[in-house]
Amino acid sequence: MTPEAAIDILKEVIIFALMVCSPFLIAMLVVGLITSIFQSATSIQEQTLTFGPKLVAGGLMFVLLAPWLVRVMSEFTINCFARMASLGN
């Protein structure tokens, strides 16, 4: 394996990880922001109040994105195995 091929594989893995994680991170960010605005408006300063809505949002995002996640991860895995086969030659 050449260093260029290793760098290319690492770049693809990082981009793939960002693509898969970003919907969850954005949903958690939005829910956390809404919860903190609610806490500021009502003067409720409970630290554990944000945990429940974030957990619900994460579960909902997982349920909604499960078909897409399975398809994208399957394609990426097949692509990795195909690339491994071509590296041996």
C-alpha cells in the first residue's frame, strides 16, 4: 500500500464518519439550544433537564434515519472490501 492510498482511505473514512454523525449532532445541538432558551426564559436552572429531550431527539433521529444509515454503511463496507481486494494486486 502506498502512502497516497492510505491517506485517501483515511480521508474517505473521516468524511464518512462526519456524514453519518452530523444529523445526530445537529439534532442534539438544536434541542439543546431550545432547551437552554426555555430554561433561561423560565429561570429553571436544573442541569439534568436537557438530558431527556436530547435522548428523545437522538432516538427519534435514529428511528427516522435507520434505513439511510444501513444503506450508506453497507455501501461503504462493500467499497472498503472492494478496495482491499484491489490493493492485493
